[in-house]
Amino acid sequence: MNVILLEHPRSYSNDRCNDIANAPLSACLNSGYIGGMLAANNIDVTIVDGYLEQLNYSDIEEQIAALTPTILGIHLVYHWEDNKTFYQFIEHVKQTYDIAYVCVYGFYPTFAYEEILNRCPAIDGALLGEAELTFLKLAENFPTIPSAGIAVRTTNGIVATRGEVIIDVDSLPFPQRNPSSYSFGEVNISGSRGCYGGCTFCYINPYYGDSKRLWRGRSPENIIAEIDAVMQETDIRYFYFTDPNFYGPGRAGKERVLKLARLLKERHLHFGIEARANDIEAETIKALTGAGLKHILIGLESGRDEALKRLNKLTTVADNEKALQILRQYGLEPSVGFIMFEPDSTLEDLKVNFDFLKRNALLDKLEISVNVLYHHMIILQGSSSYKALQEQGRLNISVHSTYEADTDYRSPQVAMLAGMMRDMTNHIFSYMKDTWELSFKKDPIMLEKYRLLNQLLVQSFEDFLCLMKNGELSIDQRNSYVDSFHHTVDGIMV
């Protein structure tokens, strides 16, 4: 038995350059964890990372030809378009190299398996949710196919059955890593799975097939054992925790974080985390910064309590502001998740959000402003918002995939401003992708250009919001304002 796990190349779209990832960061370790599980059970497995290694299809085919796998597993990621070219590639290599079984796994196949199996006959099955145990059963018992954890074609159509959720995450072998895993200056590590929240836009818990918001944390000792093993292989000393919720719930979650902080401090490393605003409190942040915490992302999402309730965020504006105050007290300037435009947003919501951002000094840097003034709520299959809007008859499914959808804003004025901000920020992003490194290195000329761009963007948002409150703009007026903005940006960046 020989298995290849493929991370396929990802395409880049200028129109979607700043849309949130269509799979959470935690998905980046999917292949590694499956590979670790197979290797621990003496199954020959190779990870081919076409994404991090920037391989083209010819490069990938060479590796498939050399290894001639029995099973080809693919971490299938939806990237805002049809996967026709990739599906053709799968059909080609399966037939050419007589691959007995092709399966896909990840967030996209978990929710859109029917679409995928219908579009690509060469794909034999789609693994659902956590795939380690299902893939192990497939490899150990092939050609017998597991009865759970997979979607397959039958004479009665496509049948999908969920597999078991791994409660004891310490029981998982450490993820398998390639040299490419260390190619971007940090090591991704997972300290937990799931979330105890229930945000309407999120599909973390549905991915695991869990309706109970089950957060499962690894023990600090288990995490440290993996870090120690990695530190023996590489001189990289920056780790990024890919958990959507680094903290666990309640007092037990806090004690776990404090213990982990003590162990991390002994390793003299740096790390980043992601957390909910309501988990941020002084004792743990003091311990974590003392242990090497350098970066944190918190999902604020809104500066208005009514909007936070609509999003089922289970936090308040007071939680958000307290979290910012504590983080800054200990020298951390957080990255923030923020949804300026949601389906039911009103102009008043936008004004309150804008005031919140200004009041909390979240519009002082272009790198933050260009995100928080732009983001709309992306609606992906598996989230409760997708289901609710579908039931309301408001869901507009993408022509590319059932996995992606949007909806009409209730307010035409909000819709127009959202479109304007998308156009304007995309224009700025087109420059930032080539200049961000200079800004990061504190180049004085680029810093001044970014300052001017930020000033222009923040003022434009405020001006357009006032215009909208005084009445709707015509399409010609809208286009004229956007064109003028682009022209000014071009002048700054010359």
C-alpha cells in the first residue's frame, strides 16, 4: 500500500484577494495529520505539497509517476472558481498511472461532496470532517471502503455518513511535516479542535459534525512534546497556533493556558494565537506575553451589540473594548476580525461600527483600515447563516459552487457602499501586494505613502456614509466617486 497526500496548487484572484480564507487556517494541517496517522500505522505515505512548494501540474505528475500510489488523497480547497482544470488533471493521472482510489478531504468536500462527486467522476469518495481515522480505515482495509466518515456513489445515488469525532486529541500522532512546512519562517501547530462559540458565519463545529460546540484541547504536555520534536528538526523558533479558539472554555481553559505558558517560557521561543474577545483577561495575557506571545488575532466582528447578537457572537462591545485595552496594556497590537457589512446591516450600524473603530484606534494604520472598512460577511456552506438565508429565500448561490453564496443586502444604500468599498480597497490591495514588505521594513517613503492612503480611505468611507444618509447615489455618481478615488491612489503610489 502506497499513499500520496496532495496539497494542490491554489489560484490567485484579484477580485477575491482579500476575502477570508475559504477554509480556516487549521485546515493547513489536514494532510500532515493524516500523514502522521498513516505513518504511525506503518503505511507508506508521501505528502506532495504543490501549494507551499509552488509546483505546477507537471511537477506534481512527475512525483505521482515516480511513486505510483494505490490511493491518492487530495486536500481539496475551493478557490472562488470552478475546479475544471484540476478535475481534468485528476482524471488524467488516475487513468495514466492506474491509481486504484482517489479521495478528497477538507472543508470544501465535507459540505459540497455531492457537487464534487458529480463534477469529477475520477474522484471515488469524499471524506467528511476529521479524516484521520477514516483514511486509516480506508488504507488498512482497501479495497473495502469505510462505512462511515465518507461520501460515495451507490446504485441509490450519493450516500454520505458521518464518522466519529476524536475526543482525545492527545491520542493523535503528531502531523507529518515536509521541508516546505518550514519554508515561510514559522511552524504551524494545532493545540485544539472545535470551538465553544456558535457564530452564524462560522462552520468550524459543523465541519466536525458536532452540534454541541465541542472544544477539544490537547494537554500542554502533549503540545510541548511536539514543539520539542520540531525544534530538533529546524532552527525556526516561531510557532503559530492555528486553533480558531486558543483558549478553552471556563476556569479549566484558563488553567490550561497558564500551564502551557509556563512550559513555553522555558523554550525561549515566540508564538502567535487566535482567540475570542471574551477570553482575554490580564492574568493569562501577562503569562503568555512573558512566554513569548507576539501576535494575536481576535474576532471583534462588530462595534454594535445588536449586530453581535445577530451574528450570535456571544460577546458584547464591552468585551471587545476590554480585550483591546488588556492586550495593549501588555504591548500587543492585535489583528482583528471585523464584519463591517452583514446582510441586515443598516447605515446606522455602519456609523456605529465606524465610530467604534475610530474610538479604539483601529483606523490608524492602512494594514488594518483596508481590512476592517471592507469586509463583508462571506456565506459558506455549513454555516448557520447559509441555512437561515436559504430558508428565507435570500440565498444567492454562486455559479461556481454550492459552497459559496451571497445575499442581497436589506438596505440598497448599504449594498452600494459595500460595493464601493470592495472596488476601492481592491485597488489599494493591488499596490500593497508589491509594497507591503517595504512598509513592514519601515521604509520611510513607503510609510508616508501608506499614511496618505490610510487618510484617504478613512475619510472617503466617512464621506460616502454621509452621502448615503442624505439619499441614494446614482450609478453614475457612484462610479465617478470610485474613479476619482482610484486616480488619487494612483497619484500617491507613483
